Amino acid sequence: MSKITCNICPHHCNIEENNKGLCRARSNVNGQIVAINYGLVTSISLDAIEKKPLKRFYSGSKILSVGSFGCNLKCSFCQNYEISMSKKDDIKTQYITPENLINIANDLVKEGNIGIAYTYNEPLIGYEYVMDCAVLAKKSNLKNVVVTNGCFLEEPMKKLLPYIDALNIDLKGFTEEFYRKIGGDLETVKNFIKLASKYCHIEVTTLVIPDENDSIEEIQNISSFLSSIDKNMPLHISRFFPTYQMMDKSPTQVEDIYNLSKVARTYLTYVYEGNV
């Protein structure tokens, strides 16, 4: 059987026909890479924009949030593992076309909705659906928000980013060792942040996990990197709670979150404590 390489993320999965890549959502179908989660929605909700989290983008508004299944990382601390680690046949979905999603979003404008947030699982493994929806949303004067791990390649993102108004990007740590543990690539994420900052509003989130990525040096390096792009780029330093395959860890101490945030503020204008 012929194999096709998927070029959406740095894994470059070489996929045999009718098989899936490691994200469980992209497949070789008749010699083409197809997003098999296209339009298959597992979660949809009208959320406060601050839950994305976005603190400096239309604060006080609401946004229609939508997610599917699958992810291109394997974080043992994933908070949405029920959908991000699922396959198509393992989870209940509803099919929503891009046109219907835009209609739903428009109907919710009267309730304070400003647009669509692609979130919950990793939305960019469903790149084609996000693109199709984002193009239509722009035509309806709706905002497009993406909540992503940022572990994606520049060329496809250059086509999508002109339609995106804001992103929250998970910068999960600042060492290659940590990113190897979760099946990602730090340099790819750094390049994604640099690229995205040229197009739209960016906020970054780092989940601080005890004995994993909680050193002062690591937060200094993260903050220094973000400041080198834009010292006004908001950083959310969030508290970890035991979940999924990391139930043996203790929650991050609240005091540590505040101390690390103080360190980050020596580099950045806007730093927010999360989950405290």
C-alpha cells in the first residue's frame, strides 16, 4: 500500500491507506490526507471569553466554543483527555457543517456572542474545518479564536492566520526534554508564536506542574522569550491539578504560582495567575 505524508505538524506522519496518523484525526483516504473529524463536534458551548483564557481580547464578552476529538501531543496531564485522546468510534459526535456553525453563532449574537472559538481538543488537527468555518465567520463579521498547543508547521498556518483574530497558545515548558515527554517540539511552538504574533492578538498559557516545569529559570526563559517578541503579550501562569495519567502529583502550590508570576512580571507587562 502507498503511504502519504501528512504535513500539518512536525510529526510528518507517513500514513498507509485507510490508516490514521498519531493524532487519530487525520487519515490517508484514497491517496489523500483527510481530516476524518471534519465537522464532527464533541463539545459546543457559549463560554465567557476569559475561559479560553483570553484576558485582553473583548473582555466581558462571550464566544461560541466548539471542539472535536484527537490531538497531536500526548500530555499525561491533559485536562480534556476524554476527547483529545479519543478516536472517532470511541466518542459521541454530532455533525455540524461550517454553514450551520455560522448560523448557530449568529443566532447567539443577541446573547453576547462575538464569534467562534475552536478549542477543547486540539483544533488545528482539523485544519480544514477550522479554515472553512473561519472564512465564513469573517464574512459574517464574527471573530475567530483558536486555542492550540501551537505544535504546527508554518506553511499551512500562513494560510489560516489571516482569518484568525486571537489565539491562546499553550507553551507547555521551555526545554526540549519536556517537549519530548509529551511528543512535541519546542522550536516548532516557538516559531508558531513568532509567526502568529505578526497576524493577530496572542495570549500564552503555561500550566505549572510540580517538579516538571516549575523552576524559576524556566519561567524566566519563557518570559524572556515572549518579551523578545512583544513585552505586552499576556502570559497566563496556571495551577496544575491531578488528572488523567498524572494523578500521583500534588496540585501546584498557590504560593508558587504567585511567586513565578512575580518573576514573569520582570519581563512582561501582563501576567495572570490561573486556577488559583
